[in-house]
Amino acid sequence: MKIIAFAGSNSSKSINKKLVIYASSLFKNAAVEILDLRDYQAPLYSMDVEKEIGQSKEAIAFLDNLKSADLLLISLAENNGNYSTAFKNIFDWCSRIEKDVFQNKPVLLMATSPGGRGGKSVLEIAQSNLPRYGADIKAVFSLPLFNENFDAENGKISNEEYDNQLKEIINNFSA
């Protein structure tokens, strides 16, 4: 099984990237590729820019990676209760190339934040929106209070309850 995993953030210190890396490490016998949205920084989408440059080469490369996956792991950063600009921009570019951006692939959708809601606002938006673009969301996981529930030094969830929750979700994917 090939897994493509990414955080919906372009921060070099993304807590969502830390979460998606940890989650992907829990899959046994899988080839995992971690994408970094900093490698897909297309110009800010507008119809004028699209008319000027055509299809974004970054979006084409991003879509090619998604096409190669058997499973997608996505951990969305929440900015002001919504997608980060970095994710929204590459998503917009990709959707202009191919409506089913997520290729009808099974998706484990996640989010974390330093706050107590754990990115639930962005998860609600994504659960409503992403299936219209080919995301077959099989499970959703939220990790609240990242700094208290994640051991950054060892790269894993430190809260046993949340860790077991995520492991159960992943076991269901593996079954």
C-alpha cells in the first residue's frame, strides 16, 4: 500500500505535519511519502493568473502525487477557523485542472491545534467540502491541545486516550 501524507500548512514547524508523520508511521508494510506544501507554492490563484500562465506546474505535480496513492493522510491546519492559505491555494489550482482532486482515494482526515477544539472547525468544513472533490473520507481524528498531548521530542502522541483512538482508526484501515 502506498500512502501519501501531508499537512495543510506551509509552516516549517507545522504541528499538523508532526501529527501526520506520526500517524503515517503507525501503518505497517506501507510505503509512505510525506509531501510538504512548501514544495508546491503556486502563485496566488486567480482567473487572471491562470489565463496568463495556464495550469500551475506545482498543482500538476501535487495531483500526480495524489494519483500515485492508495491512501491519503491529510492533517489540516486551521487558520481563523478555516483552511490555511497554503492548502486552499494548491487546492484551488488543482481543482481547476481536475475536479476530483483527491481521486476518490480513501482519506484519513486529521487536524490538531494548540487549542482545546483541535481544529474541529476546519475539519467540519473539510468533511462537508472535500468529498465533492473526490475525497472518500473514511475516518476523522482531532488532537486538541497539541502541546500537552504530543511529545514533540519523540514525535508521538503522549496522551494514551488519543493515541489509542488514532491507533484504532489506523487498525481499521489496515484490516
